[in-house]
Amino acid sequence: MTDDLEPARRWLDEARAVVVLTGAGISTDSGIPDFRGPQGLWTKNPKAELMSQLSYYVSDPEVRRLSWQNRVRSPAWTAEPNAGHRALVELQRRGTLHTLLTQNIDELHQRAGIDPARVVELHGTMRRYACLDCGAGGPMKEALERVRAGDEDPACVHCSGILKSATISFGQSLVPEVIDRALEVAEEADLLLAVGTTLAVYPVANMVPRARHAGARIVIVNAEPTAYDDIADAVLRGSISEIFPQIVRA
Ligand code: ZN
């Protein structure tokens, strides 16, 4: 990692169109657990992974009641952006941040100060809800108020359909326009910075070979090995909130 630190810093200084791809690892230092890491939600409770499948959510009211309770209690509501999120704001200040693609649903990038127009939320946002039947939606806090008031599984006020956070669950397709935009910007990057993701989930992981093929440098920052370490120009392994401020100098 020490060998790759200096070149990564230099390439980031020189880059003119940085596309950043972030995953759960950038938010763990803000107190939001990831899924598959050592302290991950699914590592500690494999049943939770099962519960995150859309088919269970739709077919089992008990899964929905538990999901609503988890949403009410989510640590993400009080989480603050960390040094990793803030370092990306520095790229935006320099004018070199092309687009920020995120697998995260916590909106901590926007709260840190990234222009929402530059953020592509590949997996949606937990700060809104949507009806699985008619598509109507609204701010999540409105749905959570209904849960707190005693409605354990609030239904759509328009069609009585099932409500869920406006995020992509397992078994649910990504939004094609969102993926198309992400693949497009990956090809416009002169540097792709992948942060806090093991790059194991497709089609999101495809951004890396796409960018590489289009001539971009690839810099990967993650606590654990990723699927594309072998095609990266630099791989920095460790705490993101410690590494980032070192490679993105204010
Ligand atoms: Zn509806």
C-alpha cells in the first residue's frame, strides 16, 4: 500500500475527469455497518440476507414488519459523513469530480456537500419510500411516522399496495437508465476511483473493466481484496477515512 500511495496521489492530482464508485465500506466509519465485512450485517446474521430478498418481503408480512422496525432503528438516521466522504468533496472543489456512482443508500455523499446532480444512486435511497404496485412514493420519514404511530406495515394510500424503501432489494432489478448512465460515465473517466466496494456485484462491477478499456487509470481503495485488484494501477488497502485524506490533499 505504501508503494501505491504516492502514484495514486499524483494521478489524482493530474486527473481531469475522476469517476468515483463507492460502496458500503466508505460509510462504515460513520457507524453504518456493511453487509459482508467482518462486522457485516449478513456475516453476523445470515438470516438477514434471506430477509433482504424481495420475494420474502412481498410474501411474508412478518418480514415486512421486521423490515419497518429495522428502518425505524437504522443507525443511518443519525450518521454523519466522515473524512472519506469529505475528501471526495475536495475533488469536487477542484473541479475534477466528473460523477460519483454509489451503491450506498444513505445519502452521506450529498450530506457531505457533493452536488446531488453529480451523484448516481445505483441502489436507490433509503430516504424515500415507494409502492411496489403503483410506484407512488414520498419521503421515508412520512412512512416511518406511520410506523411509529402503530401501523406495523403501512400500505400505499393510493392503491393499498406494499410499500418499501426506494432501494434495490435482492431479486429486484436495477433501474436500466441508471445503469446505462453509470456505464456511460465510466467510459468518460480518465481516472476511476473505486472505494469501499469488493466489486463482486454485477453489473456495477463492470464499471471497472469498462473504464479501463476506455483508457482510464484505476485506483482501488478498500479494506479487503477486490475482484479487480489485478487490473488496477494502484491498490490501497486499509481504513478509507485514513487513506483518503492522504491521497486527496486539500
Ligand atoms: Zn400504490
